[in-house]
Amino acid sequence: MKVKSFQVYSEILELIPGTTEKTIILATGRPNGVLEIVAVAVNPRGTDKMVNVNRVIKIKGVECDLDAPVDVGHPSAKSWFDSIYLADGQSFGLRIDGEKVDSTCRVFIHYLWHKDGEV
């Protein structure tokens, strides 16, 4: 399979998740193709850590954890590099808590769009 430049997307988000568990949807599948999540990274921005970080997939309104929750402390980052494929209506995100109300983190997501019928 050849990857074309128009298929490649990357985003960086600055988040303040607070201390209440939150699921943050990063990508949603679209009609007429498959979205491939290639890489995701979480990097705390201050001296606070992100707690209970894990990836989740949402299908037909039901969330399922893909990983056991981990804590990510400064100055480290947590990265995942295994592909997850999303069809129309399926969503991918992170469940994440901050150590304090104003704890901040940076999230990176890298994904490919595979349109139906293209090889």
C-alpha cells in the first residue's frame, strides 16, 4: 500500500483535564473509509503528573479500555505506536486525570485516512 500525503494527519492538543476522570475523544471514524490511528503520546507539561491514563475505543456508545491505566509523570511521556482502525461511527480517545485541577498536558495524535476503493 502506498501512502499519499493527503492521507496523513497530525494534531497536538493542550489539555487541562482537571482531577475528575474524563474521556477525551481524539478521532471519530467517517463514512466511505477507514481511519488508522498510528501513534498517540501524552506528555505532562509542568511538574504535575497525569494519572490513570489509558486509551479507549467507543463503539455504538459503549466505551472499552484498550490498556491498563498508567501514571505519566514529568519529565516523561507515554507513547503508543500500534495501529487502531476506526470505521464510520467508531471513536478513539484517552481517559485521563490530572494530578491537580490545573495540571496541563500535551497530547499528540498521528493518523491516516484510507478512502474506500483506493489501494
